[in-house]
Amino acid sequence: MKYIDTWDLETIFPGGTKSEELQAKLTDVQNQITEYQALLNDWDYSSQSVDTFKTILNKQEAIGKGLGQSGTFVNMWHDAYMNDEHANVVKGQIMELYSEVQKLSNTFTKKLVEIPNTDWTTMLEDSDLKELSFALNEIRSEGKRLLSEEEEKLIAELNKDGLAAWSNLYDTVVSIITIPFTDKEGNTTELSVGQAMNRMYADPDPEVRSQLFENWEAAWTKYGPIFADTLNHLDGYRITLQKKHQYKDHLEEPLEYNRMTEDTLNAMWSAVSNNKKPFLDFLDQKAKLLGMEKLGWQDVDAPVALGEVKPTQFTYDEACDFVIENFSSFGPKLADFAKHALENRWVEAEDRPNKRPGGYCTSLPEFGESRIFMTFTGSSSDTSTLAHELGHAFHSHVMKDLPTLNRRYAMNVAETASTFAETIIGNATVANAKTKEEKASLLNAKLENATAMFMNIHARFLFEDAFYKERAKGIVSEKRLNELMVEAQKEAYGDSLASYHPHFWCSKLHFFIDGIPFYNFPYTFGFLFSLGIYAEYLKDKDGFEDKYIALLRDTGSMKVEDLAQKHLGVDITKEDFWTAGIQLMAKDAAEFIELTNEIVK
């Protein structure tokens, strides 16, 4: 089937960032905020009925949807067309509205905290509120950290030129960076960051990868002082806020946000650290297949040609059909959803200049729909990314009829849905391989994902953990940031690579996002948790799609330890659970080595 590889943005707000309808929406949101403020200021739980409280919640939902719809659209547009200077003007408008909402949100939370426990319990006996009790209790509990109302208003106001501003500065600088590439005929092309990254990791020619990596590192080195300042001030600002809000350390906030305990985090990373040998053996085998003594940083995800099997390449149409077909092997609801999203242009995948790097799934709350951003270059990795982001979108889709407060799932369980979708694709293709060479090639793709979760992501976590500890004592120099990054990479990769990426900390946008810090460990959590779910699916496939959907629907209203116990019957604070998932991938590594031993002799 033929699919269009660009977003249909005109159906959201016609006219781009200068859309009159967008400005009308922002005016409407501003009016609703004014109404919400009046409702909130007048609300007194002791003298007004519970219906007034429910009216306040409904107004919150309407504002959230309107602001979310507008903000998502502008971010989508700017990511697809980074040369649109007006996007930053509209982003500034939206940031102002978010700041107002944040101040009112703090007022709302403060009022919840002030309600005596007995009265609070009585309120939650209301049939409508009972369904929201987890989310409301969570808001009330977290609200106990808040400072005075005036202080919180000041923080929300300063955030526009604090966390958010530093994050926006990073995006602006990245948008002007180019990476030179000279082909064999001597022609030099200036590639965007996204284009250079995709080719550097996926090109089958080692000389191309090597040249791009050298130029890549040089480009980030040139801008390194700017990014060092940005990272130091972004996280210095955050550390100050964490201290004022009585977080005991830099990990407590992201753990609280992800609704998981430190015991769970430690058990997961301990299992990863204690079970890396099969994956180090895989990297060694891959180096031999590529004719290298050791892989360089840029070679870890390089395609491998095995016998007559060439690195799998897809057109965008082929990738879409491939994903839909394999999703159907799991269940009709997932497959039908993916087909609908792809046919209705929910995905921006075109490979062109002036796009930001990376991929993501985002929500259009007023439509009850998702949109996906990526750059599709034809590799099997890009096909996995497409499945990954569709997994995110399916997660949101199955929850869209739930109350808004019960749809607020954290990043770690969000990554469960996306990596589960990748697992479906990977396992289905390996099972259908027609030759040993084809099977080995497909196992390679699966294992590249595993090494990303157990090594690349682990390195990011180790770096960020070490950086926060040093940043709490003062500014960390660019040189020291490079040292911390290489130390983390060597530990995570078992010192198995021939070269490392010192400026990875500034080339990875996840470190500069102004939301919750540690945009890393949830990926590994989601990957391993999804393996546990998939193992349950293999035990009894009949009707499992509905069981899976039931788990996803609970992700916004349970802590992850309770979620795992309810739906899988496991204790994820114990290392055994995580080790079992890792061992499933270790079997793939052993099989890959066995299949390719004859080739490397």
C-alpha cells in the first residue's frame, strides 16, 4: 500500500505557526484560565458541595487539552521545519500560559493539602471522585513538598527564563549545527545533525562512518563550551529547586515521577551489571564480522552483511506494511490501530534538511489522537523506531476513554508499551527467517537494541548520576564532563570498544530536556518489563491482547511495583525478575554467535 510520509498539519491548525485558528485557541485558553482562577479562588471545601470541586477538575481538563493541543502543534511544526523563526514567538506565548497554569496548579494543590484527612476521605467517597482517588492522593501527597504560594508563583515565573529557557537554548544551537561530509568524488555536503547521526550509525561503509564520527565529534567540540554552560545551569537550577522542595537527593524526584522505588532501580541495574558478558561477546563477534579487532563507537550499530544477505532496507511503504503485518500476529486491535494511524498521516518520517534529530510520539488531547516524529532512511532500525513510536500511540489510544487524571502514566511504563511493540516485530521476523544468514542478521538487529538498553542507556545513567553529584559541589568544566562521559561509557561497555564519544553528553538531547531529569533508566525499565510481559504472552497467547490492554489501562493509576504484582504476579524489587528478562536476550546473543562462527573462522 502507498503511505504519505509527512504529517497533515493543516487539519490541526491551518496556516502553520501564523495560524489565525491557533491564535483564537490561545485566546480561548487564556479566557478559560481566567475563569478557572476565579473558581479556584472562591472554592472553600467546607462550605461548598463536592460538585464545585468536580467543576474545577473539569475546567482543569479543558485548559489542559487546549494548551496541550496548541503546544504540541507548535512543537511538531518547529521540529519538522526548524528554520521557522516564528515558531519561537508562539512557543513564548504558550510558555506564558503554561506559567499561569502552573501557578494556579500550585494554588489548587495547596488547597488540597489543607483539607483535613477526615474530610478528604469523605470527599473521595463520591462515586465520580473514587475513580480518581489514586491521582488525587498523589497530587495531595506531592503537594506537601510545596513552598508558600507566593514562592511557588515566583518559581513558576522564573522558570520561563530558567529551566525552560536553557532547554530552548540547546534546541536553538543544535538547529544551526551542520556536519560536513565529503564523498568519494570529493563533493562536500553540509548535513543537519539528524541526517549526520542517521548516516553515521547506519552506513555500511566503515570509512563513511569513521569520517562522519570524526566530524561529528569536532562539531560538538566546537560548541562544547556553550553546551557545558547550558547543562551546568539547567541542572544547577534544578538542584536548587530539589533542595527547596526537600528531595533528599537527585534521584528522588525522577523515582517519584516514575512511581518506582530505589530498591527497584538498584535491582534492575544490578542485574544489568552482573549479566553483561553475553552482550560483550556479541560486540566482539560483531567486530570480527566487520573485520575489526574492536568496534569503534560509531560501529556499534553498523549493519552487518552475512553471506548473500545484505543489510535489510525498506521503503517507507514496505516498513509500514511490515509493521502492520507483524502486529497482526499479536492481535487485531494493535494492527488495526497502526493501520489507521499510518493511513491518516499521523507520522512525519520524510528524510530532509531542517528537521530536528531523534524520534518521539506526542499527543493531540483535543483530538484524542497521537502523532509520531522520526526520520526514515530505510534501515531496519528505522522500522523498529516506527514500531516503537506506534507502541506509544497505542498505549494512549487504549486509555483515551479514561478520566484525564487517570491517563497520566510515567515514562518507564510508557517505554514498556513501545518496546513491547518492538519485541513483537523482532521476534516475528526472526521466527520467519528462511536462512541461517537471514536469522543471524535479524538477531543482530535485536541485539543492537539490547546493547543500547544495557550499555548505551546505562552509560547515560552513570554519567548523569556522577554529574549531579559533582554539580552539587559547583560548576563542572567541559573537560570534566568529557572525562565523566568516557568513564561511564567504559564502565557500561566493559572497556570493550576501540574508541569512545567524549562529547556524547552534549550530542544527546535527553540531557537537556527541561522536564524530569534522568531520561534514561525508564528506557531500560520498559525494555525489561516488556520482556516479562512478552514471556507471559508466550505462555498463553489466547486472548492475551485484552490482558495486555488491561495492564496498559492501569499504568496511570498504580505504582509500578503494584502494577507488576497485579498483572504479572512478580516482585520487581528483586534482581531475579530483571535477570530473567536479560537471559532471554542472552539466548539471542548465544544463537547469533553460534550462527556466525563459521563466517569469522
